[in-house]
Amino acid sequence: MRLKSKVAFISGGARGMGASEGRLFSKEGAKVVLGDLREDLGRKVASEIRASGGEAIFIKLDVTDEQSWRRAISETISQFGQLDILVNNAGITATGGILETSEETWISVMDVNAKGVFLGTKVAIPEMKQISGGSIINISSQMGLVGSDTGNPAYNASKGAVHIFTMSAALRHAKDGIRINSVHPGPINTPMLSSGFTDTERERAVLSRTPMGRRGEPDEVAYGVLFLASDEASFITGASLVIDGGYLAQ
Ligand code: NAD
């Protein structure tokens, strides 16, 4: 098993890619904590994992709130004793260009996608130092590495922030044995994508620029996150793993 006895906290674990990572991590031997605002869905995923023989709990978490992070991580420690892995996966999206984006939208997208990653990292690092190591995986996007003429500017900027934040955090904590990497998915078949692509024209436009010509599946990202979480990636920090069907190769 690739994560035997490790404790993994996944933000935004109630659905989409976070839930896939929770299920996969559990199959690989991890004790899994799912943190999310969506209580019913999160509890359901945790109980499904337990029903198939894994160890998992749900903790209500608002990633924009430092106290909420502190409570969630301290509950994780009292339940499972330590924290080895954090996946900063929670995120929200928005539609419209610069002229259609309100200040409120900018602030809320930045709060969840960028501040949420900073707070999770800040609260996790002291716990990882206790065990002299850990792995943090920050979920950015293909849109965190290039500009986009069709995407939402707040979303793109927030994902770019996650990319650079990841590299700085990795440099700062390499000597603590804490590896920090980012993952950059292309269009993945999750509830977020379905809500972002209400306009099929837009989906066609994005997919026509994706060399593999299809949406990815949540597990296709989860396997990349699993690798970075595991000891197989022991010399990888500050890296960006692109999982995008070839979009960024053009
Ligand atoms: P999703 O909407 O299916 O799941 C995101 C989860 O985050 C939800 O369960 C939601 O409740 C949770 N969340 C939102 N705000 C939160 C908050 N303040 N506190 C705690 N939890 C919160 O989305 P997904 O597609 O699985 O996306 C997961 C991550 O991958 C996000 O960061 C997203 O930006 C990124 N991403 C998605 C795609 C895609 O095409 N789906 C592509 C690139 C990157």
C-alpha cells in the first residue's frame, strides 16, 4: 500500500476530485479526513469509505477561516494522532470576463482559492514539523500556468497565486522535510465543471483546444496527487504536475 498508516486531510473532500482522492487514498492505506462546507455530502463519502473497510471522518471546514482550519486540524490530530498529508483542494469558480467580474466575486474567489491554500498550509506545517516531514499538494489549474481569453480573471489569478505560493512554501520548508507541490488539472468531469460549462459553446471551445479532446476523470487527477502524497515522490518539492490532456504542451 502506497500510503500505509499515513493520515491525510483533504479540503473540499465532499465531492468531485477531493472525494476521489479520499477514496483512492483510503484504498492505499491512509486514514482520511474530509474537510468541507457540504456536510451531508462529506459525511456520505466518509461513511462509504468506512463501509468499504477504510478509516475516514468528515470535519466541517471553511477554508477561508483560520479558526475553522485550526479546529479541523486539531480534531484530526485528536482522532488519528498526526498529520502526514494535506491536499489543499477546495475551490470555487466564476464565469465572465474582467468587465463582468464584480469586486465581490474577485474577493470571494481569491478568498477560497488562494487564501484557503495559504491558511491550510500555515496550520498544517507545525503539525508536520512534529513528525519531521509531510507532503502538501495544492490544487491549482492549467489556468494557473497560462493566461486565458475565455476563463474568469479572478479564477485564473487565484490559481496563478497557488502556483507561486507553492514554490515559495516549498523553498521555505524543504529543510523541515515537508514537500510542497502543485497540481494543474485541465477540464475534469466534476460538479464544478458542469456548473462552469452551462454554456456548451464554451465547453466545445475549451475541449477543442485540449489535444486529447475530452474531459479528464477525477481519478486521473487523484492518481497524480497520490504519487505526490506518497514516499515515491520523496525528492520532489516545489514542482508543478500538469494533468491536462496536453493543453499546456501547445
Ligand atoms: P467541486 O465543486 O466538485 O468540489 C469542490 C469542493 O470544494 C466542494 O465540495 C465544495 O463544497 C468545497 N468548497 C468550496 N468552498 C469551500 C470552502 N470555503 N471551505 C471548504 N470547502 C469548500 O470542484 P472540483 O472540480 O472537484 O475541484 C477541485 C479543485 O480542482 C478546485 O480547487 C478546482 O478549482 C480545481 N480544478 C478543477 C478543474 C475542473 O475542471 N473540475 C480544473 C482545474 C482545477
